[in-house]
Amino acid sequence: MVTISDEELVTNFRKTGDIKFFEELVNRYKDNIYNFTLRYLSQREDTEDLVQNIFVKVYFKLDKYDETKASFKTWIYRVSKNTIYNKFRERKLSSLDDDPTDPHKEEDTYEREHLVQTALNKIGKKYKIVLLMYYMEGFSYNEISEILNVPLGTVKTRIRRAKEAIKNELNGYI
């Protein structure tokens, strides 16, 4: 079976209005966008609501997507990032830290994850997002630069500073 590219799905959806093309895009990205958002917000309930909002925005803004400026993947992550930032602005919060524990996790593993999550929440959102995008989502520096709409040098600097800040936050714990 031939896989249709994201850009072809967008084009087909625009031409025909057939929802199956948009549903395919949602199916391709829903888990990645959910995980990206969850890592950033740390609360499952907020994440589920926000992911729904992200895909509603994508649906209504799809006509503004320009495949000559960015890949669909880059564009959808930019929409996600902006939606997350807007959520913080609306609530006037810098971070959310209420991650429910998994009863099957070993205690020391949970403690380490909690320490890292706490450290991430302390370093500031502009540093946290680049670390998450690079280490958890696997984006290249160039892709992060496109998604965040900042120069490549800024991405490199933020990742370096974020690593230093995490190291300082975890000093003595790990």
C-alpha cells in the first residue's frame, strides 16, 4: 500500500473537503502531539483538553498552512507550541506539576522522574520546550528553529543553557 504524504493529505482535504483526509492526519499525529503536550503540561486532564483544542485549531487553520514554508510536521508542532503558550498566558501559570503516579513503577524510578520533572518545571518554558523537543520528540536543531521561529543559534544556546540549568537543579540528587 502506498503511503500518502502529509502534504498530499492536506491538498486532498482542501480540494475535496473529505474528512477522511483530515482524520488520517489526526491519526498520524495524535499520539505524538499528546505526548509532546503531556511532557510540557504534566497533567493528563489538561493535556487531553488541549490536544483537542490543537486539532480544532489545525482543522480551522489548515487553509493557512503553506507547504512551501514548512513541512506539515513542523507546522503542526508550531500550532501545538503556540496553543500551549496561550494556555499558560490564560492561566497566568509558568508550569503545572501534578503528575499522577503509576503504582507499578519502582519507587526509585518514580523519584528520579519526579526530580527531573521538577527540575524541568523550574528552568523556564523557553528552555524546557527546546529540551523536550530535542530529547523527547527527536527534532533536529533546525526543525526546532523552524517550529519556534527563532534563529538556529538561539536554539543551540537555549539547549546548552537548559542542560546547565538542569544540571544545577539536580546537583546532589543524581
